Amino acid sequence: MTINIALIGFGDVGSRKFVPALKEYASLALKKNYPLLKKNREITLYIVEIDEEKRRSAEDLSRECKEKNLSLKIVFLNPRVQKDKQVLHELLQEESFTLTYIASPNKTHAKYITEFLNASERIIVEKPLSDTTDDLRNLLDTDAPSKVRMMDHYLYKDAIKQFLEFYSTYLPINDLREIEFYLLEKGPISLSRSWLYESGVIRDLLPHFLSLLFKLFEKGVKIFDPEKIEIKNVFKAIYQRNAIPPHIKEVKETFASIELLMNNIPVKAVVGKGVPSDKKQFVFRGEEVTVVINTIENSIRSIRKGKVEMMYHRYVKKGHEYVYLMDDIFNMRWDEIGLSFYSAYKEVEIMEKMDAYPIVREYKLGTAPIPIEF
């Protein structure tokens, strides 16, 4: 029996993160039985991609899998090529896919969920679930809430996995008084991801923070109820126009500082690209102890009365998040993957409300539009 997986989008996530992790597990499956893939069974990976130039990369991948005797067959399908469109149409007429993984630009997510819903046993979508709730409302009364999970790779970062597994040890739940989140990247929006100018960094970076809180809620920490979030203020800024590719006409924020109230706990989230330095931290402040998760160095620290204690720290390989994800997939731990459809929908709803706040400042690449301690 062949396991069919559809990969929608063969960009950075699809080609450099999902596929390498899939290859690693297909290799392990030559020696080990998994619930998803027993020995001597094969995975057929259907890569659905509208960029015809990526067909050659898929062909190179196919040759590599054959040379390494991996139980992994590659089929490239471009919906804009008639013969590929017909193959895809036939596959979508029945439940053809054990898994569909959607790694295309945000604005296409709801479209592909709709197209592949009846043909897939499970669907995993890269964050965010979509750019707007309008795209998702028609899915609420379908099988989507039970079939679809949203993947946020930050939930699979090693230190965060550790934090989620032992949150009662790390998190000062009973006396939590403030939460801060920083996801600031020195690099600007890359040309290959220029579609991000149209959706903005709030939709690109804020989900990493909301996903952690909502995952904790799903694990039983009731103070992080998605229904108990109030937006207090959103400060937005944007690169100076000469730093934005000329073909981009409508541009959303490239930096945002967001103030929230969650169950009466003040929350601050600062996200942005093109700033002086990288800063990637989750900060949970209690009356007596502060816990800091640093995803750059993959560590968890506690600060008590000025004394800093390293609670967790270890080296991990780049892209390890997708290997952890693949472990959940191959062991068919579907309900543990990422976030539920409901929580992901709430994320979209919250971020959509932030669209009402205007961009109020421009900043030069390599600077910060507000004072920040890096």
C-alpha cells in the first residue's frame, strides 16, 4: 500500500524544511516500523506548485531518492499545466491523500484547504491558517475543524517543546503579572518572500507568540483563553520606500509593537524585520520569578531576586523543528500537531482586528522605529 502525501508549495518551507525531514524519516523507515509507514511500503509525494521552474528541483529530488533507495517517489504537478491539472483533478475525486501539507503563501491557504479537504484524511497548514476570517467561515461547517491542524514551527523549537512539556515547572502561573514577546530579525523581507509585504509581519511573526499561549490553553492553562484577549494598542511602522521593491504597490507593516490584555495580564509583543539585531524571546514575569525562553540560543532561564539560573540549554541543528514534526506525522500523533483549527481561527481573527490600526512611522533599514534593548 502506498502512502500519498500532497505538498502544496515548493518554496523555502516545502523544499528546505519539510522535504529534508521527510527524506530523513523515509530513510529511517527502511529499518524501523512506524504506524504511518511500515517496512516495504512507499510514500508518493505529490508536489503541487505553480512555479514551473521548480520542476527541475523536484526531478533532482526524485533522482536522489532513487539513488538512496528511499521509499519515496516524487511526482511534480503544476495546476497550470493541462496534463498535470488532469492528474490532480483525478486525485481530488477520491480520498487520495493520507496527508496534505500546505506551505504556500498565506492568501492561498483557505483555497487549498477547500480543494483538498474531501480528498485528504488529514491536512496540516503552515501558519497562519489564512489572512482573513472571511476565507475560513465557510469551512466551519465542514470537516475542516476535525481534519485540519495549523503547524507553527516555533511550537517545535527544542526549548519551546521542553517548556510545553514541563510548563508547570517553568511557568509562574499563580503569580503571573506580565508577558513580553520579541521576535525581531536583522534581515529584511527577502525578495523570494515579497508577498509578505502584502500580508505584513504581524501575520508572519505574531502567530509564533499566540500559538504558544493557545497551545498552553489547549494543554489546560485556562488563563490563556483565546476568548479573553483584548487589544489595547498597535503601533505600526514600515521601511522607507526606497528599501521596498518597486513592484510592490500595497505595503503593510514591517514592524509592530502590540499591547494586549489577556485575562487582565498585560501583554506586549514586538515584531519586525530589518532592525539593528536579532532578538527572539518569550518573557513570563511573575511576582517572584521571571522565565525567559531564548530561541536563538535555545535556552530557558529563570531570574529570581536578580540571580539568573540556566534551566535548559542544548545545541540543536537548524531545521530540527520539522524533524520533530515528522516524528509526530510518522507516529500518527495527529491531534498533537500544532494547533487546533479553532485556536488557529482565533489567531486569524485577532490579527485581522489589528488591520484597523494605521502605519504611523517609517524607518531606515538597520534601525528600530522605537527604542529597543537588543
